[in-house]
Amino acid sequence: MKRVFLIVLDSFGIGAMEDAASYGDVNVDTLGTVSSSPFFSMPNMGNLGLFRIAGVSVPRNREDHGAVIARLKERSRGKDTTIGHWEIAGIYSPKPLPTYPEGFPKEVLDAFCEKTGRGVLCNRPYSGTTVIQDYGDAHMATGDLIVYTSADSVFQIAAHEEKVPLEELYGYCRAAREILQGEHGVGRVIARPFIGPRGGKFTRTAHRHDFSILPPSTTMLDQLSDSGKAVIAVGKIKDIFAGKGITESVYTSGNEEGIERTLEYLDKDFEGLCFINLVDYDMLYGHRRDIDGYAKALTYFDGKLPEILGKLKEEDILMITADHGCDPGYLATTDHTREHVPFLMYGSGIKPRNLGTRETFADIGATVLDYFGIVPAFEGESMLPFEEGIPFGEGIPFEERIPFEEGIPSREDGFVTPP
């Protein structure tokens, strides 16, 4: 049975797009920034070819590489999670989703208050960790909901778990989702529950839940599920696509659980796609401009990569990519950054190639569908074929083609040097 494991390292950009300045992003480079941390070490991704991708500023750790590699442009107008994932799956967004730098208009809030029976606090772009400190006590005293946004297309609702039970908060988010359509159709309504004592320090919990706008057209996920293939969503993938085209899903508390669920699915029998989002790079480290935290999280993933590769079956394909940038060293804002993203594809019958720069993330969706013999219902070009003369599943095993290096001295900054 054919399986594709598509892992999105959320916000792992590899350098500014040509139009980045028009988005307010100048000289941004998420990979370049995190590679400066003493906690950064990605020799296994380097062996696959990460540092040989066009435009990557990090020194390569070897001259050959074990995967198909490419740099992807975002064709859509935007730099957020929803638009990035939608383009991966085949949707081109010619204009950005609406944002609210001055807060949401009165008609939206009036409709929301009428549906929920609660008032609203804040209604401004705000840091999610700061807004609960600044408005948490008022929320506890009045029961009014903390509504805020960011530079992204989001309507976020923060509430204390003891004041507003989780299911009630999720119900308020569903009400907001019904209101926020058409002109005000934001990409995501996000539940942001928190805990902590009144007058003390409030802390967000892991019970975040996203309610995305319905994808406006056919996606890779729809085509796969309509063809009888499994479409398994790990992490927030189900939320991003509003459940459309997904046959099975599991939520995760963060990167470590996301990787563990991926390893579990590698041991299961199914035919189709396992689509994984590892969110911590963006949520915990990118937006909070935590360079070392970001680097540690990447190093952790790199350390788990041999285990992931070791579980691949003969007809499996592993793809690793991202959905946008979020350069933790860029201090002009705390928002996403408009960047190219990496693409790496490994399978036992795939000949390593460097495909240079591709024009759209949708080439990923086209490649997945091509592997299953499905013609894409969207613009995008497949990055197959496989290695000529080697039937798929009979290629050179990864560990024989690109052996993991042992005993290579590392610089003091943690980056593995070339042999």
C-alpha cells in the first residue's frame, strides 16, 4: 500500500521572498537566524539536503544529499497558516484574508455579544501571553470575553477555564465563526483558554482550538478521500481545513506528541496521506522571538528523524516542508514573515535531485496526487518521477545511500561541520 507522510514544520522559512518588503519584512530568514544559536544542530536534515536548497544561508554539511530538494515560493497573497496550508493542498488565494489592525468593527462585536450574551474586552491586536495578564482580572470580575487579533487573519477569544468551561468557550467560537463570513471571513477563530489566580500570573493551557473558514475550492485532501484513500490529520490540520476531506484525525499538545503520533501511524496499515503539523516552532518560539527555543525544537526533530526514516516502508514517501516564516530574530514585529519554504522528499525509489526554486506550494499537492495516480483539480506540477530503472520500493535504502555520520567534530555553536 502506498503512503505519504507530509510533515509541516510550522513557520520554518528559509529566506525572504522577493516581495517580502511589501509585507513589512526586511532581510528575514528563519533558518539563518536559528542556525546562529548554540543549540542548533540538524545533521540529519543536512544529509537529506536541507543546506543545499537554493538560497539557504547555512553552510552545507556535505556535498551530496539523499532527498529530492527544492525551494518553494508562495504564490498566494499572504503569510499565515491557513493560506500556506491551503496552497500546499492546491488553493491559490489571490488576496489576503481580512485583518483588523484597529480591532473588529462594531457590527461584528454587536452580533457576537448578542449570540453569546457576554460583553467584550480589548478588541485590539495583542500578544496572546500579554493580553491575559492585562485583561485577565477584568474578565474574572465581569465574565466578559477577551477578544483580540494580530497581524494575521484571526479572531481570538481568551477566557479562564474556571470562568468559562471549555465547551462553552468552543461554542462561542462556533458562534463567531458563523458571524465571520464573507467580507469579515477571517482565516481562523481561535479559542485561547487560560488558568491562574486572580491578581496573579495567568497561563495559557494546551486546550487551544482553531475554527477555520471552509476551504473555498477542491483540495488535495478532497481528491484523495473521494478516491477512497485515507487522509489522516495530525495536530491542527483538521482545524485548518475545517475537517473537509479528512477521514481521521488526532489533536496534539505540541511537537513531541505530534512526532510520537507520526511514529505510531508509521506502524499502522493504511493507503493514503498522513498530514502532520508541528506547531511549536511558530506558536512557542517564532512569535515569542525565542531563537534558542526554536533551535532546540529543530534539533529535537532532527534527532527523531532517523527513527522516522527507519519506519518507512518500501512504498512510503516522506515529505518535509513549511507553510510560511516566523523569523525569531526579526524584531520589527512579532508576526509571521514572508519567506520561501523548504521541500524535501525521500523514498526508497526516488532519485535525489535538486529542483531549484518552484513557483508555488501547490506543487506538493500535485506530487501527492500524482503518486496515487490522481489528476490534480488545481494548478500545480508534480515533482516526480522516480529514479529511472528502479521500481519503486526497490531503491537504495537511505542508510546505505547517505550514511549518518558518526564522530564528526562539531563546532562549539552546535552545527555539525563537514567531514
